[in-house]
Amino acid sequence: MAASNQSAAAPTGMNVAVGEPLVRMHGVNKYFGSLHVLQDIDLTVDRGEVVVVIGPSGSGKSTLCRTINRLETVDSGTIELDGQPLPAEGKGLARLRADVGMVFQAFNLFAHKTVLDNVTLGPIKAKGEKKADAERHAMELLERVGVSNQVNKYPPQLSGGQQQRVAIARALAMRPKVMLFDEPTSALDPEMIKEVLDVMTALAEEGMTMVVVTHEMGFARRAAHRVVFMDEGQIVEEATPEAFFTDAQSTRAQDFLSKIL
Ligand code: ADP
Ligand code: MG
């Protein structure tokens, strides 16, 4: 049995060895006008680690994700990716965007491009990949997420679950170092949630570094190395999923869990 990638032999994504810091946020503050939306955020995500971010609506989870790929700037503090401070603009910023894949709640695919074009466009335009190479890689990824029979269709012809899996393939096509998922299943019909979570779980098991904002506690228990609980712009608590779900320490986390579990 030839392993096609180095982590194929890993038995499970849970608690596999994780590496050195890949994302490092230190003392990060951000304001929207007078709203202190991120308050002294310290967060490190190691290579190969899966961090699930949970918390009430409006607590700053999306903003946190968006600062990591610099869709939002910060007012103070530092964010490093793979040992380098986030670039402010120009070529460095384009490279950063390639290193940080993002999947949003709304699928954000180009409606007037085929599935295949959606996945190859970034690598061809932003990374200068040859069309044939980009297409070969795209087919591999579309196979992996289970939509390789849809390559010539347009996104509106696909179900929500299929579109979201294409969005994951599109992000992976840039060969990112880390993948950010911001409530990737929140806009999906219930029967499609599992197919997207299964793809994410497989990615986690393959050792992808992931930051996942989600309300899917089953996924958190199954795939996360660590749960980060946010409330009102602060990281209130961090723990393993086991510890967090059975024995949350803060009253804010206990209160939140009592509403969702
Ligand atoms: P979450 O993802 O946890 O629901 P967000 O990060 O989206 O939280 O938002 C945190 C807070 O910041 C909310 O009060 C939201 O209304 C506010 N906010 C988010 N984006 C902006 C923006 N671009 N301008 C002003 N306020 C914003
Ligand atoms: Mg959000």
C-alpha cells in the first residue's frame, strides 16, 4: 500500500503530534469605532493543530479570523504567520493570502465560472501556475472533496453542500499553510452539513493546520485539539474539547454551553 502523502498512515487526527507555532497573535486589539471588538488577544496555533473557536454571536470570532488573513487590520499587537509578521500590502500580502485559505459561511464562488475554473483561477492568476498543472491539482482536490463529477457545472447548479466543498477545494488549491473556516456549515440545509464536516474532518486528520469557527460541537469534539471560547472580544477560556465540554471553568462559557447543548 503506497502512501500518497506523508500523513496517510496517521491513525486519526485527534491529538497527533503538533509542531511549532504557525500563527501567533500577541496582544492584538481592534476597534470598530468605539467598539473594542478584539481585546488583548493572544493566540498561537501550532502547525498541524486544529483550533475550534466558539462563542456567542457578536463576540468577535469572524473578526479574529479576518485579521489572520488581513481582511481586517489591527490597531495594536502583532500577528505572525510562520515566523513572519503579516505584510501590510503589495506582493507580500498576496503571498500571505495564498498561505492562508479561507472558507466563509456564504460560499463566495464565482457564479459565472465553472467549478474547475473556480478552483484553478487563483493558482493561475496569483501563483503563476501553468493551466495544465493547475487543472491536474484541481481535479485531485475536487476528487478529494467528492465533487469531481461536477467540474463543468456552474456553482448555481450545485447544492449548497457541493458548493461549500468546491469552496474548500478552491482554498486548498493555493496550497495554504493554514485554513480558516468561518461558520462553513451555518448556511447549509441540515442534510448537507455532514458532507462538509466530513471533508473538514479528513483534512484535520491529514494534518492541516485549521482555525474553525463553528457551532458544530460534534465536529469540535471529534477533530479539535483545542477549543477557544470567545465572549465580548476576549478569549475567555481555552481547553481540550473533553475538558471544555465536561468542565468549563468560566461562568460565561458555562452559560453559553447551557444554551447550545
Ligand atoms: P462573531 O463572528 O463572533 O459573530 P464579529 O467578529 O462578526 O462577531 O463581530 C463582532 C462585533 O463587531 C459585532 O458587534 C459586530 O457588529 C461588529 N462588527 C463586525 N464587523 C464590523 C464592521 N466592519 N464595522 C463595524 N462593526 C463591525
Ligand atoms: Mg461571525
